[in-house]
Amino acid sequence: MVRVKICGITNYQDASLAVEVGAHAIGFIFAPSPRQITPEKACDIIRAIPPFVQTVGVFVDERPATIRQIIQFCGLDLVQLHGDESPAMCHGLMPHTIKVFRLKDESGLQSIKPYYGKVRALLLDTDSETRRGGTGETFDWGLAIKAKEFEIPTILSGGLNPDNISQAISLVKPYAVDVNSGIEDRPGKKNVSLMKELMGRIRKIKGETDVDA
């Protein structure tokens, strides 16, 4: 069963709709971004959504002490690290850690190996010279298949939308998918029709008809 995270949540309405359509997790970006949110606002949203939906904080090269403070303040379940965080830093934030890898080609795959046992999952996103995520550019699914050889739960991201989500899941068979710009009207504002379409297409994938949504 593939799990679904909807990232870049900036307001309660979008969070509520994401939960309503069946997202298993929602993500809050605390790093500089068009979708950046304050810990105070994220905390208010988290307190208002029902239980059993995981909450994820997105950080880029933030100090571990600051991350721990925000985890405690907001009640985050997991953190998603998009910077140059070391295996030691990731291990120090366990059991909350998801590490993001932005890969251009196969040569970058070996950078994953030192993180084995030090993260809960790895997230694969499209490499960009200017942005750490939310580029809307599709990740190389062939690299994602090879990354699974490291036997760390794999979350697929990068340019996923209702038009390509079925193909991506069927080909890569990831543990989870992380969707952001592909279901937005604009950065930070989700489109409920696109969210519903995305979840509907995931439910129809052969072998995934029991998605909890």
C-alpha cells in the first residue's frame, strides 16, 4: 500500500482538505520558500486536524537544536531534511528523520549508503541549481528504482501530479509519494479537485485498491 504525503501546507483549509481526500501525512515548510510557514501557524493547524495523520516539518541546513525545538513546539511526527545534513546529524534526530537526496545521475547514488540505519526513510527529489524542492520537475524514476537497492524505505517526489502518479507508482513501487506543486493553484494554495483526482488515480492502481483514503 503506497502512502501519500501532501506537502507545502500553509493554511488550515488545505490541511483539512488533504485529510478529507485521504492523505496519510501533511508537510510544513519551515525553510525559506514561497510555501514557508511559521511554527506558530503550523502548530495551530496541527492542533485542529484529527489524529492518525502524520505531520512532517521540512528544514534546510537548520541547527539541530532549532529543529528539536520546533518538533516539540508543533508536535511534529517527522522531519524532512533537504540540505547537506550529515549522517551523524540525521542519526541525532532519530526517530524523526527523513533525508532528502537530489540526484542528477547514478553517480549520486552512493551518497545514500552512509545514511543506512540513521534515517527512517529517504526521499528522492529532482536536482535543481536554484531550489531545494517544489520545482515541478519530474524525478528520474530509473534512479529511484536503483535507490531502492539500499533497502531504506523510499519516498518518491519531484513533479508528481494526477497525470503521472499512476505510472510513477506502478514503475517505482515506492513506500510513499510526496506531492506538492502538482496539485496547486499557486505556491501555497492547493487545488481540491487535483487532490481528489490524484487520490482517485492512486486507488485505481492494480494492487493498491486498499489505499486508506
